[in-house]
Amino acid sequence: GESVGLHLPTLSVQEGDNSIINCAYSNSASDYFIWYKQESGKGPQFIIDIRSNMDKRQGQRVTVLLNKTVKHLSLQIAATQPGDSAVYFCAENYSGSARQLTFGSGTQLTVLP
Amino acid sequence: DVKVTQSSRYLVKRTGEKVFLECVQDMDHENMFWYRQDPGLGLRLIYFSYDVKMKEKGDIPEGYSVSREKKERFSLILESASTNQTSMYLCASSTLDELHFGNGTRLTVT
């Protein structure tokens, strides 16, 4: 199957700064993308999603950008807080079913005091 | 909030043992999934079920089986545990696209 990759395996940011986590996907037919956050010892939690008919979607302190031309997805976290420290990974879906979700391996975000 | 509960957080089993991992969801979701999560490999789908008594193989079903006798419960079975099955196992449920995960079971096979 198609793979979803991340540009950087680790990212360290100062508390209060903005964080940007990137994801490259290779299947141009993918039409739905999700970002998950996984804290230590917990299962992944849904953060935000975006469909391929959009290029930007905002949530609370988070924004997802989708660039279909270069098959790139990013997650922006505003005013990063210590509680944002976690592994973040993206997932893509090209069949409209959760069965076909393909996950990236994750980026470890560390927030420095 | 959707709650997906995995019965064990940590398990240690011996090679050759039969292992049962249990998962229960409380939101009447049709779909349930078992993934394993390994460093650098991301989440890989083992099996999923879209209805009671229905199951389909995922990407890495070898060495595993599943059981779904009730809508809320989905069990993963390791018929004869091997050391290469040491991993974090994640259960999830969903209605449409969004997966809701449990907190995982970390299984060590010695």
C-alpha cells in the first residue's frame, strides 16, 4: 500500500512558540486526512481532519494545511504548551472507509520550558 | 465521549501460549479494529470487523485471529505467541472515518 511519511522524527520547540509538523503522502487518490496525538502511555487521540476539497482547516489552537500539488500535509500548533508534548502522526484515507487508513510513523514533539 | 477500553495495559506471556486481548467500546459502533504499533513502523492493521461475527484481514493477520460475538466486544487472539509479537496493541472503533482508540496493551512475549 501507499506509505505516509514524516519529514522529521523529532521536533523541539520553546513553550509559547508555534509548532509545525509535516507529513508527506504519496497516494494522490487520498481524499481524507487526519492528525492524531499520542501521549505517553495512551492511545492516539483525534486532533483534526481535512478533506481533499479543502486546503486549510482550523481548530482550537491547531490548523491543518493541505497542499495537494506536492502531496504535503502540515499541522500547526499555536502557542505550544507543555501539554502538547506527544507523538503526532498523520493518516490518509483513499477509500472513504476507516479500513483504508494508512498511518505515518510519527513525530515526537518536545516542548521546552 | 466514546470510550474504548482494553482490558489489560501490560501483559507478559511465554512463547507458545495462547493470548487473548480484549476490547470493549460503549458507542454502538459498527466497525472495530486491531492494530499493532512498533517503533518506526507506525500503526499496522491486523484485523477489523464491520459487524457482529464479521471479520476481515488487515495488512498483517498472520499469527492472529479475532472474535466478535457481540457488537461492543472485539477480541484479538494470538494462537501461539512468539517473540516477534512483542508489541503495543491498539484497539479502535468507528462509525465512519474517525477512529477512536483505546489506551493500548503492551504485550511482551518471552
